[in-house]
Amino acid sequence: MKVSLAPEDIYTRLARASELADLRPEHRLDAKLDMSPEGVLARLRMASELHDLCRALGEAGARANRSKR
């Protein structure tokens, strides 16, 4: 699965994250993130790379298990 980096898709994900966020005053500093386009893009790329890595590790594990049989 590839994550869309289209502006409208990014906006949708950010809106959903905002709905889920706990922004009570005592928690607001926990939510301070770089929300510039570059900051958001960097985090999306990192999440996508981690997802790809997890998938590759899962496939490698499955291959290793099949070869043991």
C-alpha cells in the first residue's frame, strides 16, 4: 500500500488526526509538531518507509518459514 501525498489526501488525514487529538490545555505541548508542508511531508515519508520496511520484513519472515519446511 502506498500512501498518497496528494494535498487533498494529506488534508483529509490531518483533519482526521485533529478529530482524534487530545488538545486539552495540559496536553497541548505534547501535540506541537512542525505542521509546515515540509514537516508534514517528512513525517508522511517516514511513515511510508516504515510501512515498506515492515512489509519487507514480514515477507522475508514468511519466506524463511517456508524454507524451513
